[in-house]
Amino acid sequence: MINIALFGAPGAGKGTQSKMLVEKYNLTYVSTGEALRKEIAEKTPLGLRIKDIMDAGQLVSDEIVVEMIDKIIAGNTRNGVLFDGFPRNVAQAETLDRLLAKYGTSLLCMISLDVPREELVRRMLERAKTSGRSDDNEETIKNRLREYENKTLPVADYYKAKGLYIPVNGFGDIQEISKNIIDMIDKKIVENK
Ligand code: AMP
């Protein structure tokens, strides 16, 4: 199985590259952000609980996210899973390892999309014009980047220590970025054989 986590700040292009990877390797796509937005749109009890937190650009509790991930991994993992926006902190990373082990598998690698901060803000403000996302506004974007820097960046060190962290330049031509990601993943697959 090929399980990959896509890492990067908000606006780094994780959504775009995820689509490509899911098709290329025939993976199950898991975006915690998307799943949480769905709960809000459907006004479920969980959605009502998390709306204000997400609108403020903060991370929702690990418990909620981990339960979601566990259900998805348990239900559907044919060729592997692409995780977009998870793990978002070190506790979630540790949990992911445990969950994957529980289902007899592990993470192949974490691909980190590296993009300069000014470009991240520019992209998110551009996306705000059409995304309809209530967290794509200047104030919330600042909070989301702060959450990323404080809580999510340490996840990179966690995977570096395990030899699973692969940085890729995420600034430039989309096709070129996709190609670099695929090259890195293919190399990792060969190494693991
Ligand atoms: P995203 O679509 O990945 O940018 O996520 C949008 C929002 O969903 C984030 O700002 C958080 O409030 C929440 N979220 C998404 N994934 C997670 C996660 N793994 N842990 C905690 N909160 C999350």
C-alpha cells in the first residue's frame, strides 16, 4: 500500500497536487479540512461545534479529527491513502502511525510543498474571490499561518527523524511541481521494495 501525507502551509497547493496524486497512484483521498467543512455545511451537531473554531482559523481538537481518520482508514484503503491536511500537529502524527500500524500498514513518506510566505498569502486572497470559504479572508489567513507555524511545522521534524520527510519546491509551474513529486515518490517506492 502507498500511504502518503502531503504537508505544507495553507495555500501551498496541497489540494491541487492531491488530485494529481490520487489519480496517478489510485489512492483514497482524505482531506480533514474538506470533511470538516462538509459537517458545517450539513449543520450536523459536530459541524455546529466546530464552525467558530474553523472561522477563527484555529485547529479543531485532535479527538474529532482522529476519529474521522480512523473511520476512513478502517473503511477504505485498497491501494493506499493520500492524507491532505493531516497530521497537523505532532500528536496527530503519532496517532497516524499507530492507526496505520493497527491496519497493518505504514506511511511511505511525507511530501512537503515549500512555498514562500508572501506567495501563500497572495494565493489565498486570490482563492477567496471564488472559494466561498469563510476562512479565506485576511484576518483568518494570518491566524491559519500562525497555527501552521506554531503547531504544524514541528511535524516536519517528526518525519525528518524517521527519514520520511521529502521537501519539494512548491513555487512555480504546476506540472513541473507534480513531476518532481512523482519522481520523489517513485524513488521511495523502489527503496521500500
Ligand atoms: P484545510 O482545508 O486543510 O485548509 O483546513 C481548514 C481548517 O480545518 C483548518 O484551518 C482547521 O480549522 C481545520 N482542520 C483541517 N484539518 C485539521 C486537522 N488535521 N487538525 C485540526 N484541524 C484541522
